[in-house]
Amino acid sequence: MLAIAAVCAPAAMGKGAADAPRVLSTQVGTIAFGDEMASQTLDIRSSKHGVVVDVIPIGTEWDPVIVLRDQATGATIAEDDDGGNGLASQVVLGSEVSGAVELQLRSMSGEPMGGQQPNQFVVTVREFVPIEINATDIAIGSSARGTLPASGTQFFAFSGVAGQSVEITVNADDDGFDPNIALFTAAAAGRGDPLAENDDGQNTLNSFLSFVFPQTGEYVLRVSEMGEAGGDFTVELKAGPEVSGPEALRPIGIGETREMALANAGEGAPAALIALSDDLKREIRRGQRDRITVTLRGANGQVDPVLAAGFLTPMGFAGLAEDDDGGGELNSRLELDVSGMREGDWLDSFRLAPRALNEGVYALELSVE
């Protein structure tokens, strides 16, 4: 077992003086009624584990939202709403952050919520005191055994490289044990929202995650359960597929099946845009084909694909039709009448847009009939 420093929560203020985090600065500010934003400069001193910035509303009840920016470059460092107690905002800055930082603050509603009176707030900067957790080391490409006591939690630590994908599986030995998994950076393990989480990811009570690391560093996997039974389990980390290159995304024709690995480009956005082949477009223009059927399948029953069809425009992709689960089980299928696209350049701008309701890199199979 390897003990690693990880964040479960900032150290409680009620601890003894020897354990309490040291307050580095305190400021009071006011956001006037109707002001869109208040701004303050914070002098962040270098600290071994980083610092915690709390913005606490006082007086009338209102909801502050904060953004911290590098004063020299204007780059956003962190932002938060309600990360502290109640309506207070809170961010944890790593040890690499120091110097002048601009705090920008506004009300969640767009204007202060305390009537015509200015609203006050307190800004505190304090040393971050991490809570140590015991995490079992595991590497991508390996597996480890674990035992979870009833209502317990177990942690696993591993390294990730920015842009690399990983597939995480937790399989319970007993059908009565329902594992749940959550992934954090090592600096934020157990605190706030995880980077990704899953329960029942393989059409069983077991858990599965596919994830792309946003940055190089240490990560922590938390295994808990959706119940109180506890039990033995196996956690396995596999290198995920690389995102497909141009060859897999080339135009597709009748009778072709294309395997590809994609990653989501944003909520609801196509993960790829695939044109029809020249041969298929010629058949349609000559009246030899009025309809095509396009099927999108996910790998191993763990991927939930969504298939759209539409046109590439100067403003981006414009969807014409979309399907989820119409191809049986989780698969998607579209039956498209293409006879109306024989004239003009409609076929040249027509695109198939596959994606999936999954995180990370996922494998898909696209076929046209």
C-alpha cells in the first residue's frame, strides 16, 4: 500500500491549533447593486501543497460566482460556484500558482440579490492541508485485487499522460456486490465532483470507464459501492484505443463497414464527419439508388452510439436526422431517402456524423447498405 497525499476536503477549521490550516490573508469586498462584476487582487504566496481561496457572502443572502485569472496574462486559473459551504465559492490552487492573481466576482443571477443594498463578501486565502489516503499502486496494462468492507471505500493510484486513453473495469466476485467507481486527479481525490464516474457500465452491476487524460500527472480511482454488502473485486486498467486517423474516416460506400475509435468533441457535437464515396454519389445521381441504410454499432455492448446525418455548411454541421438505439440494443440505425439530393451539390456536402454517449475514446463500427 502506498500512502499518497490527496484532497478529500480542506482541513476542517474546527481542528486543534497545531493542525489548523494557516490563514495567509483576509479581505473584505463589496459588490454594488447593479454592478456586473467586482474585482480584487490577491497576492498568492507559494505554499507546499497550494492554497484554498474562499469567497463567503455576508449580510443578505446572495450567490457569488468567482473566476481567478493570472494578472499578467489574463488566463483563467480557476472558477467556481457553491464549492464552499452553502452559497460560498471555493477553489484550491496548486503549489505552482503564486504571485498576483485577479479575483473576479459576480452574482449567480447576473446582479446582486440583496435588493438595493450593496452586498459584502469576505475573501480568505489559507494554506491547503491535504488529507492522506492509502492508495494501492496500479499501472495501465495491469490489474489488482481489492476487498471492500460494507459501506467502505478503496483507492488505487496510477499515472496518466495527456491525450492517452484508458479503460477501467471493476468486476465484483459476488453478484450481490454493486461497485461504483470515480476518477480524480491525485490532488483532488475524493473532493468535489470527479473527472468521471460510473455504475453498472457493462449491463451488469460491474463498472466500466473509458477516459482521456486531460493532463500528464497522477490520478486516483475510488471504488465504493451502491449498497452495504461489500465484497471482493478485480480492478483492471487497459490502454484505450488511439483516436482514428484519416484512413478510418475516409468516405464510405455501399457494402462497406468501417471500424473507428473516436472521442467526443463536446456535448451533442459530432465526433467525426464522414462523406459518402464518389461511387455511391454517382449511383444516387443516376437514379440507381433511392435509399441507404446506415448502422452504427458500439464495441462489446459497452458503447452507446448515436448516429446523425446532415450537411456541412459554412456555419458547421447541420443535422437532418438522428437516431439512438434504433438499430437494436444500444445500436443506432438511419434509413435515409437520398432521392431528393440528386440535383445540385447536396451530396457533396452530405455527412454522416457518428458519436457516442460515452466518455473517453470509444470504438464504433459504421456500415452502409
